[in-house]
Amino acid sequence: MLKAPQNLFATAYDGSARSDWQTVEGADGYILQFYNADEPEKCIKTRYAQNNSKLILGFRNGRKYVVRVKAFSYRDGKEVYGELSQPAEFTPMCHHLKAQNAEIKCLPLLLNAMTAMWRP
């Protein structure tokens, strides 16, 4: 049986996450399984990877997720699965302002203050 991938790490981005792990000897590929952190028994997304890294889109910013990975190999034309990795948590976040027509104004009488305004 294939061993569980080790050192799984998830890096969160804006609406996406990249998962990286150590290669499993004998694996033909990997299956990533994603869960909402508050429902760890319910898989919400499954993706295949050919190597030990995968970027996945389509996550909601501010929500905590868990990813687990398992290796697979082909035997007699069928997928044979290895053990699941330990979980890795991530929370996608937007790290920049997403407003169009943004206008920044400094207030003249207040130190270290500003107002951000934008038009819908």
C-alpha cells in the first residue's frame, strides 16, 4: 500500500489555495480532498494532481478549509489508493482593495488618518 503524503502545506491566496507535499514513492498521481473546517467529514471538492503541488481555485475568502492528500497508483487498469495525509488548514483572503474608481483623501487636521471613497 502507498504511504500517506508527508509535510502537506497549504498556502492561501485570494479565492484559491496551493497545496504542496512530499512525493510518495510508487505513486502515479495524487488526489486532493477539500473540506469546510467546520464539517471535516463532508468532502466538498476533489481534484487530481500529477505531481506534488497543485493550485486550486474557487474558495470563498474568509472561510476556513482543510485539505488532505492521498497517493494513487494504477494496478491492472484500476486506481489503488494510499493512506490519507494529515490535514492542513487554510483560509483564503483578499489582501488588496478591490474597489474600482477608488479615491483616497487625507483629512487635513487629523494625524495618521485617511478616508477611502469609491463610486458604485
